[in-house]
Amino acid sequence: MNTIVDVQPDIIKPLHEARNQRLLKELANDMKENGWQGRPLLVIERQSDYLAWTGSHRIAAARKAGLSSVPCHVIKERELIRHGLDAEWGHVDDTDRLKAIRKIGDDVAIHIMWQEGRD
């Protein structure tokens, strides 16, 4: 069952490095002061780590702010595989990831991806 759990940011592999340094600095400062705010990350649980499908800047900011954990909505990699999907596939485009999670029917993940595209 998919659920929201706390995960150490150091074991989450982001989609890409933080590209907007100003945003990264703002997020990290806010997290130092207020902790994690807002929706959880969407991550794929693999054998030894988590692959983030959302939140590259938020992951980097959490690390910079020294947070010990971040809230994550977890999808098991085997669930994607069961539906013929590869966790690494579709990382270039939010639309591809949204199509993938629609195939597995995870309403929480769909909501998170929908919000990701609106920020």
C-alpha cells in the first residue's frame, strides 16, 4: 500500500541537481526556520534508495537546511514494473510521469504530480 513516510533526504536520488540557486537558497532558509512545509515528495522505493519523481530543489534545500527527514509519498518500484513501467522512464517530462502513475491508479500520487506542475 502506498503511504506517506519520513525518509532521510540523503538517500533520495533527485531527478536533477538544483538548477535555480536563488530558489534553493530561499527554500533552505525557510526550511531552517520553519521545517518542511507543503506537500510531500513523490518517490519510488527501490532496493537500496529512493528515486524522486518530484522536488529536486526541495530535496537539495532539505539537505542544506540539515533536515533529518522529509515526508514522501512512496510508490514501490515493483508496482510500476507490474504495470510494465520503468522507474527511470519518463524522467524528462512531468507529463510522462503523470501518465505512469495514472496507469497504477494512485490518486495521492496523481494529486502530488498535478500540484508539482502548477508550482
